[in-house]
Amino acid sequence: MIAKQCVMRNLMQVMGAMLVCMLPLMLVSSLINTYLLTTGKVLVPIVLYVGSIVFLVLPLLYGVMAFLSELLLVGNASILRAFDTLASVPMYLRGMRIGVCIFVHTVLWLTIPFGITTAYIYMVVSGNPEMVGTPEFFSMMISQAVGLYTIISIPFMARVICYLGAYPLMMRDPNLGAWQATKQSVRTLKGHWKAMIVFLVSFLGWELFGVWTMGIGMLFYWGYLLSSFLIYFQIVEQGDTFPPKGNDMQ
């Protein structure tokens, strides 16, 4: 409940910090949609999307995590902390390096549920070739694919979340390498994988709230999720036994 109380007390600042991080991706997504509608080409949008994540969103996330860490430890923080990585070239490169490492881990782990979902779609399509191309079949496959991927990806997302501990580690030790920080983060959370699954599942309701509010609630969702994780990581680092209940983690 500590994270929730802190976020609620500083709601506008937290949502503003998350908006700083997401805004580049939102702007690029708008440009990509326009480009796709006018040209129909896919390669350039993919390059732009990945480039915006690597060179803009991920470096800014380092500053957002610094802002949330200070907010949780001190009780207040300036939203300008979200722009920390833009203060100097070394800070920007540090934020980009750790972001790229976490991005690579994310892609590698989420490839597994994506592959399982793709194999399932292939088997269903192969078994119903006469239905392929009908609107009803297409709608059914989209619903099944999204549902299956969401369920299967939860344990893998729990593993990906473990890498976020690299942010507080690198903030405390600037000489720590990005890849080394992600590995150290996973070692710190070793044995807490099941608790991280419960942690993620406990936030599904807030994620749905974010979707139902046309994305506006996602600013609260991500701020709340990241703040809760930072508290959880700190408690684990201190060697305390953390209660395996989602609402306690928050």
C-alpha cells in the first residue's frame, strides 16, 4: 500500500513523468499510422518504431525511474528528474545502454509465448482451411490469439520485470555495466519468480482500467506498477521476507 499512497499523493506528477516517457512513442505511432495508410510499406514503420523505443523511450525511462525512486525515498521529487538522461551525453548513453539490455531480454523472453501462439494459430488454420478469409473466422482467431498470448506471456513477463532492478542498481553505482546490472538484478530476485507472477496478476485490473479510459489510465498504471516494483526490489535487497500477496506488494 506504500506505493499506492505515494502515487496518489503525487498523482499529477507521476502521470506527468510517465507521459514524458510515453509521448515520443505516441507521436511516432501517429506518424507511422499516417505513413502506413499513405504508402502501405511496413519496413520503415518497424524501423521507426524500434528506433523511437531505443533512442527516446528507453533513455527517458531511466530518468522516470530516478524520479519514482526519489519520490518513494524522500516523499517528494521534481518532475524534472524525468529528464535526467537529457542533462548530459554520458547520462543519455547510460540510460540507452541499460534500456537496450532490458529491451533485448524482453524480446528474447517474449519470443517464446509469441511462438506458441503462432503455432496454435497455424494448427487452427490448417484444420479449417475452408473457413480462412471469412470475417467470423478472422474475428475468432484474433480473440483467441490475444487471450492465449496474454495468459501464456504472464510468467515470461514476470521474468522480464525482474530486469527492472537494474535501474536502482546503476543509479547507486554509475560504474556498474548495464548488462552486469541486469544480471545482478535477476540474481537479487532469484527465488521470487512466483511472487512476481502474483505481483503482475494483481495489476491486471488496473491495466484494464487503463485500457477502458482510452489509455489515460495507463499513465497511472505504469507509475503504480513501477513504484511498487521499486519498493519490492528494495525489500528483497534488504533480505526481508516479502508477503506473497499481490495487494501487499503494492
